[in-house]
Amino acid sequence: MASNHTLSVDLGDRSYPIYIGSGLIHQPELLTSHIRGHSALIVTNTTVAPLYLNAIENSLNSAGIRYNSIKLDDGEQYKTIESVMAIIEILLTERHDRQTTLIALGGGVVGDIAGFTASIYQRGVHFIQVPTTLLSQVDSSVGGKTGVNHPLGKNMIGAFYQPQCVIADTSTLSTLPDRELSAGLAEVIKYGLIYDASFFSWLEQNISGLMQKDNSLLAEAILVSCQTKAEIVQQDERESGIRAILNLGHTFGHAIETTMGYGNWLHGEAVATGMVMACDLSLRQGWIDDSVRQRCISLLKKCSLPVSPPPDMGIDQYMDAMAIDKKTVNGTIKFILLEALGKAIVTSDYDPELLVQTLSEC
Ligand code: NAD
Ligand code: GLY
């Protein structure tokens, strides 16, 4: 694939570009051309700052933009309203006005926190996503879901709020730990399962290269993933319908993340297991045959991802956590299930007995 790509997320006056390529954080104008005022706040964390904060600071210096930065503690357990308040405190003490821009430099945790803060600070200021994990480059930086966790439920405090642009510099993945690469691949595989059977086959063929961080394969996977996500979000920005298919495996997965304690299971790991459970329920419903479930399990295993839920998690714990899921309406839990490889549906029309079988036997 050619080195750099620009995609567009077309949402009327909330449209924005996604830049994908190697070395993009060293191209100052990509960033600064999307900053309207004269100030910015870089939101990052203690792991990412030593690696990439300098590059962002250099870009802002080159354009004479005044900036501050905040380095949050690293981890899903810090995706909290307290982190939001810490960012707001800096914005206020450093006199950032409504023209300021927040720059999210990091993975999905930083992006979700910074985006949500931008959505509420002085009723909304601009923000830019500079995702540095595979997961954030293929999923969380695109589409405008922002938010933080509550102890009782994942992502329960949040807003739809689109960034000004997404700068996905694939060279930042060189420093990503293997476990985080695998977690990102879970969301990549999700796109194949829900929307694109031929992409799923391409992943099957190229998975060992992807696991070895082959640059051009990773760039191709990011491009296809972002294209798919943009296509879905453009049809249904606020998730009143089709966008929910992007949550394949997430109802089970969020229950695992919440119950096991934020940060113990990575988001991508919980989604991987959740997708196997969704395949299992789809199979029990008679909607897919076992070869689809087996192909899913086999691909996830090749990514060193977990394919079985935590052994100590009981049915009641799932039911409690899933009752708080955002797709639950009047007590009925909706699931994203498969009708075929590459075709997902959002449904509450499943047999509750089969759900119990999936939870107890998976
Ligand atoms: P993360 O943000 O916790 O990042 C994973 C780890 O990698 C962290 O330790 C981080 O400091 C480190 N890191 C980041 N970039 C690095 C780099 N280039 N080199 C070395 N280390 C690096 O996790 P994530 O997987 O990126 O994101 C998960 C979060 O995203 C979850 O909170 C999930 O709910 C959220 N999410 C949101 C959406 C959405 O649409 N908003 C979609 C999917 C997931
Ligand atoms: N990650 C699910 C969504 O963006 O809708």
C-alpha cells in the first residue's frame, strides 16, 4: 500500500479527516492546521509522554501556539471523572478559553477522557486525536464516542463528540507492547466478523505478519478498519441503529472488564472473548454454523488473545453487569450476533435459555 492515506468521516459540519501513515507526528502542519486558536492542551499519560510528547510540542512551537500538557496516570482504572476534573483544573488555571484545542496523545483511554473533557469544557472546545495504540488507531479515535467509566459500568459517563482530525502515525506502534498489539487486533478482527468476510480471510492469511508488526500489513489493516468504521458511523452517528454492530462482543466484554476490575482484562482481550461468546450464542440460535465460530477462535488464538471467559465469573455477575449495558432497554438486553461471517445483527430476539447456556458452557 502507498505510504500515506487520508480518509474522510463525512458528517456534515462535523466532518473530519483521518490521516494514516508513518512519521505523521513529525509533520507539524497536519496538526497545527486543525488548531483554530492560539492555545492548546496536550493530554497524554506517563507512558506515552516520554516517547512522543516532544514531537507534538515541536509542532506547536513551530506554529507559535501556547500550550500546556497533562500526563495522566496510565491505565483503564484512571478513565474516571477525577481525571476529567484534573484536566479541567489545568484548563482553568492556565486560562484556556473557548478557542483552545485539546490534543489527545495516547491510546483509547487518553482519547476517551480528553474527548469527553473537550465536549464539556466551556460547553465544548475543539479536540484532536493522535492515537498511538493499534486499538485507538482502528477504533476509538474514530467516530466520536467519548467518556469515562463509573465503578458500576464501563463508559457510563460520556458524550458523542467528534474530533477535528485523527492523526494515526503507524510508526508509533513500534514501541507498543505485544499484549497491546494483540488487544488492538481483536477490534480489527471484529470488522471482518461484522461487515467484511473477505477482510476476515485477508486477516487469516496475514496474521503472522501482523503479529510481527509488519509495517505495510499494519497500515493496510488500519486503513480497512477506519474505512469500515467511517462507513458505519456516517450512516448512524449516534447509534440509533446499525452503529451498534460495532459492539460485537462488547456486551459480554464490558461485563468481564467491569466485574474483573478495570485494567485486569484489557479491553481488546475482553472483546475477543466476548466475540467468541457472541459466536457461541449465534450458533446455538442456529444462525451460523460451527465453522464460523471455529475460524473466529482460531484467528483470535493466533493473536494470543483469550477465547474463554474468566473461569470464576458466574451467570449472576454477567446478568448484573449486562443489565447496565447501554443497549439494554426496559430490562431487555440486546446483543450483537452473527447471521453469517461478515454479517451482524442487533437483536433482542434470542432464546434466554440459550443465553444461559452460552454463559455457563462457553
Ligand atoms: P490504553 O489507552 O490503555 O493503551 C494501552 C497501553 O499502551 C497503555 O499502557 C498506554 O500507556 C500504552 N501505550 C499507548 N501508546 C503506546 C505506544 N505507542 N508505545 C508504547 N505504549 C503505548 O488502551 P487502548 O487499547 O488503546 O484503548 C482502550 C480503551 O479504549 C478502553 O477504555 C475502551 O473502552 C476504549 N475504546 C473506546 C472506543 C470509542 O469508540 N471511543 C472504542 C474502543 C475502545
Ligand atoms: N466502538 C464502538 C463504536 O464506536 O461505536
